[in-house]
Amino acid sequence: MMFLNPIGWLFLSLAPVVVVLYLRRVRRKAVTVPTLLFWQRAMGEQRHRAFLGKLRQWLSLLLQLIILLLLILALVRPEPARIAASGESTVIVLDTRARMQALEPGGESRFAKALALARQQAAGAREGGSVAILAAGPETRVVSPFSTDPAVLQERLQSLTPTDATGDLVPTLALAKELLATRPGVHRVLLLTDGSDAPENKHPSELEIVTVGTKRENVAITRFAARAQLASPQTADLLLSIANFGTQPAKGNVEISCDGTLLDVKPFALEPGERKSDVFPALPTGSGQGKLTARIDVEDSLALDNEARTLLPATKPSRVLLVTRGNWFLEKLFAADQTVQFELLEPDAFKPEMAGNFDAVVYDNCGPEDLEGGRGNALFLKSSPLGNAGILKDPLVTDSDADSPLLRFVEWRNVTFLRATEIAVPQREGWQFETPLRSFEHPLIVTGTRKDQRMAVFAFDVAESDLPLRIAFPLLISNTIHWLAGGNAESPRDLECGQFVALAADETAWRENDLPKPGQTNVPTQPQPPPTFGAFQPLRDGFYRVENAGTPEASRWLAVNTFSEAESDLGKAPSASVAPSVARLSLVNAAVVRPLWQWLAMAAFALLLVEWGLFHRRRTE
């Protein structure tokens, strides 16, 4: 046993004082009475005795000494030598993913139950037994480093809330082990989760898994997207998918709204485990912000996935200038694409200053020979400022970057090229080049970007291939034109909750509910969350406004949703790796663990009450 405050032993000097006070002779007071009959006992005592008399109230003295000893022990704060010398370190891992918002029987959420257990465990922090808190979500978050102060831990837990995002428990548990590896003594990790994807627990003595979830019924929107019709960009088709993750049939209505105005209502009915997709055709885009919302009017355990959001596609057509001596395929393609307004011009009539009047310029086997001589965003076919190092005969497509905005949904299987230009990717200051399509080490498509300009180079002539006969051709040209003209087109408009988005230096992101009201000058009663700068990671579903201070017209909206079957499927039983006996034991420990000095102080107070009761019952007087 070790004592953390040994100076408290000085108060043992009070024990002789207590004994002396009990031995001290009581000075009698002279009182005139009519008879001495009732004072025989008192008169039987010696009239002249010493200052210290005979001890009579030994039980009261014993209780007082025990109380004094308990208080002194509480003051010196004893700790078991094993804990005080080596220390016991505990890491509490609290699951904050979207599924923890599910309501359990009684109306309490899974997160509320887990948080209550974490608070009970944090209350046991003391000298020699430190506690750290980690939050498991889309990213691992250190809520509190190791601390022995229960008040600090409780304060950190008070500010913790569940997110609307998904995530993985493994990285957080790995970090917990790394933190414990730096500390001596006994190590312990306490995982508080719903148990649906708890990891396999091979070492129950080091990892205790406490589950707070049960099987629940839930219906969720798993997908919601809008796409402009190719033949009519002023209208859009909506795709909505719903899934029933419960064991009972579910039915209700789907409500579609745009900018707060109800557009359509459809009923649905789902059998247990059934998934269904529906299309809402020819929805007019009209004017406004184009914020679409889908809701299902069902009452289930998780309200989070009963609502989804998306944005209508932009309807502003791109202005394109086609500089060519004649290309029937491109002319017909641009004429059929209603998202493009194009003009045709002979190469001899083209002047470089004309490029500034268009979103993109397409040079068909012509154009400036110098990379710095071009202006605006440009697409070069066959001939380009990158030069001609030779001719590739019958090139094969060997590498295709599916993540490139130019090659999105483009299938290159069985596409044949007669020949292509052999080009070399230059190294130019301010430019960043990529090769999303290659034939072995030779690039077939090169893209270049710098601060205020974009360019794309096709090393082949579309007329010298069978590409115009395939569906890949209109997709490739459309993707390229919209990438050149789109400015922020590469930035996603629909995000998964928890997904990172890079913001420009002059951009800030606000959640719609937190946007300052126009003309607002008074201070709101509730403080508004600050805007997000730099890396943007939304942890709440909703619409977000990305403000551009330098170019206000470039500001845009983002739609954030939780489309995750792992979060919506509440019918999974707790993992078999969970040890119920360990979980129950940890619950008991969390409820009763206290520093030893607190138990000693409470015992002293209890004995004081016992002594007080005995005195008033005339047992110790």
C-alpha cells in the first residue's frame, strides 16, 4: 500500500487529545434541590478526584477514534501498491457512427446508453488509474488524452455527439493500443458499440466489448440522384431506391420536394429484406436553387436515413467554338447535344482573342503551335502544341484511368485506332499534366491544368478510328467539354457524409441551417457554428453552401447524405466475438469503481451517524 499524501499522518496527533477529552473530569455545578434521594449515585462518587478521571464512555471513545482514523486515511489517500506503482491505463473507445442514433426500446438512443456507460467509467479515474477517450467515426478522434481528473473527462464527454457518417472501428482500436503501448502497468481497452461489426476479440483481458444495441426494424433511402435528360436539359429524371432492413412488412409514402415545394407523392410497400427503385420522370428544373428532398413517412428506429437530398443538374449550356476544316462527326454531335451551344469557324478565320468569348475551343487538327500561345480552355485533336515525335500505328488501349472526369462511364473495349500521334508530356512551369489514356508508355490523351486554364489533347483523329460508331464517342466528347468549361465541374455535388472535399483558399463551407441570414445585424441567441476552411468534412447530413469570396457567382451548393446499408441495417445481432460475461463485469465495475479515499470518507460519515444515534438513545453517554 502506498500513500499519495503522507503528510496527512500528522493528524494522528489528535488521537491523544480525543482520549484526554474523554478522561477529563467534568466540573460539577452547584444546584439547590429539595432532596438528595435522586442523587445517591452522584453523591457516591469521590468529591475530590484528580484532573483525569476514570474512563466510562469507552464505546463512544472507540467510535470517535475509528472515525478519526478513517478521516486521516482518506486524507493521506492510500492506493494499492500494484496500481500506484505501475499504474492502470484505460482507453474508452466510444462508437459515434450514424447507427448509434438508433432508438432502443424505451426511447433512448444507443449513443445515449454508451455515453452513460462511458461517464460511469470516467468517474473512476484517479491517481494511478488514468483514462483516455477516443471516438470512432469516419476518422479517429482523440476526445481526451490520459487524465486522472474525472471532472475533465466528464466535461469532454459532455460535448461528444454522434455523427451522421459511417466508419470503421479497426483504426481507432489500433490507435488505442498504440497509446497504451507507451504507458507502463496494466492496459485495458473498453469498446462501447452496438456490436453489429465488433471485431474478433482474441484477448478479452485487454479488450472489453460492451454492446448497447438490439435488433431493430428500419426502412431507409439508399440512393437518390437526379440526371438531366439528354434530349431536354430543362427536365431531369430522379432515381430513388428504398430498402426494408426489418423482419416485418413496411409501407408508406415517398414525398419529393424541390426548394421546399412539394412536387410528387408516391406510395410504397416493401416485404422484409426487399429493395425497390423508382423513377420520377420529366421533373422540370425551372428556376431556383434546385435543392431536391425525398422523405418517407415511416416510423422506425433510425430517422436519419428516412430523408435524402440531391441537387438538380445545372441547365446552363456550354458555349463551344469548333475550329475545323470540316468534321462531320463533331458537327453532328454538337448539334444533337442540347447542353452545348457551338459555333463553327474555319482555321484561317480564327483569331486567338476569340477564345475568351467561349467556354471551350475545339481545334480539329489545327491551332496554336506554342503552348503559351493559346488562350482559354481548349481541346486539341491530333495536332497540338505538345508537338509530334512520330506516328503510332494501330495503337492499343492498355491503361485507362476510370477516375478521370474525361473517361467517366467511357468503355474502351474493342475500340480500334488506325494511327495516333506520338507526343511527349512536357515539363512546363505552372502546368500540371496527366495521361488518363495510354497505349503502353505512349499517351493517347493528355490533360493539363493551371490556375486559369485547362487543356486536353487527343493524340488520335476521330475520323481515323471506329470511335464515332460507339457509345463511348459522345460520352468522351461530352465529358471533355464539360470538364473544360465547368470550372468546378470536377468537384462533386453529392457527397457521402464524412467524405473530405478540398476547398480553395477563398472558399468557405456553411451548413444551410447555419448560414447567416441576409441583412442580419443582431447577435443570434444561439451561437452559429463557424464556417469551414481548407479541408471540408461534413459530419451532418444536409445542404451545404460553398461561398467564394473572390468570385461570388462561383459559389455552389453540396448535398450530403448517409447512403450506407451498414449503418441502416439494424437487424444484425451483436457479433459473436462479444463476451457477455466480460461485458457484464465491466458494467458492474463502471458502476461501483471509486478511489479508496472516497470509500474511507463515506465510512467515517456512516460511523458518525451511528455514534450520533447511539448517543441520543443514551447508549454512549
